[in-house]
Amino acid sequence: MKCSIMQPHYFPWSGYFNLIFKSDKFVFLDDAQFSKDSWQSKNFVIINKEKYSIKVPTIKSPLSTIIRDKSINQKNEWKSKQVKTIFQSYSKHKFIYDLNDLLDFFLKLKTNNLSEMNIEIIKFISNKINIESSFICSSNFNIQEKRTHKIIKILNRLNAKEYISPVGAKQYLKEDNYNGLSEVKLVFNDYVATKYNQTHLKKFIENLSIIDVIANLGWKNTEDYVKSN
């Protein structure tokens, strides 16, 4: 059984969904510490032909707050304003109606919890692009260890045979001696997002939210794009 583990990100990039696709079980690391201005609460889209940050406003809390306990600040109708900005920017794109499916779902989500919102968005997108991996939250295990030791305990609880890790974690897994501590095979996901046609742009802007992929490619081609790389 192949497993991957990631914090729940806000409208993640295509590589996040490629990692889910390659996994039999995908674990949301929802009991990791919340980090301000991280992928947990922001991502990037194109607004006025430039890279633009979209963010989730959150309520101030202690530094030790875990993602699962982080609350969204629902003042100022932030969600409807953000959707309007995104829709207007992508309104002339070929697959705006596919993107609108996602934006409608997003608007209808009724939760004040950051982790829950991110997870529901990720599950919705995964379903639309026919990813059949099963999902679980790390908080269900109540594991107190940190970093690599926590990952190993999660893998053991799930009886995983292979751990697929994002390349960004390679250094700390090496520092923590993952291979010396676990018999679960470690594989790094070598996903590289290839260029696709971005409407109205002459130069490709990389590392954007899956929002941009859906607007430019539509659900079906987004599925092929995520799975073929």
C-alpha cells in the first residue's frame, strides 16, 4: 500500500494532486503547527496577467496552534470578494464554466475551520478529476511525535509498504535518518509541472494554484495533466 502525507493546503498546485493520485491512502497532516503566510492559507492565481496571491484571513491565535484548530475570520465577506476577483480574471477563458463549478462549491462551504475547508476543497477537486485515493486525517491517530518520527508512526498504523514524499522533504528526512528508522520504502515524487497554454499570456507563469489549470484546461484535461506527469 502506497501512502503520502501532506498538510492541507489552500487550492493546491497540480503537484499536490499528482501526489494524491499516486497514493492508495493520502493523509492530511492536520495536527501540524499552523504557519502564517504558508500554503496552508494562501496560493497564487493570475489577476490582470500577473501572479497574484489569494489568502484566507484567519483569527489570531497562539503560535502553538495546530492547523486543525485554526479558525477563519469571516468578516468583510472575504470569500465572495475573492471569488468575484478570480471569476472576473478568468471570465474569458475557455473553461470558465468548469472553474465556476469549483467556485460555486467553495462559496457554499459552510465552515469556520481552515483545515476542514481546505480538505473539502481538495476532496472535491480530486473527485472531479477521478482520483480514487482514500483520505484520512493524522489527528485521528493522536500521535505526539514530530517530523520524521510522526510520519513513521502514521505509516506503521496504516501498514504502508511505500511512502511517497514530496522532494521538498528530502533534506529533513535525511537529517532524521528515515531509512535507518523505518522499513517502509521511501520514494520521492519527481513531479514537474509542464507548461500549458495560459489564455492571454505570452510568457508562462509557473507554480500556480490548480485554479489556473482548471480555467485553462477544463476538468477532463486537468485530469490528464495531473495524472500523466
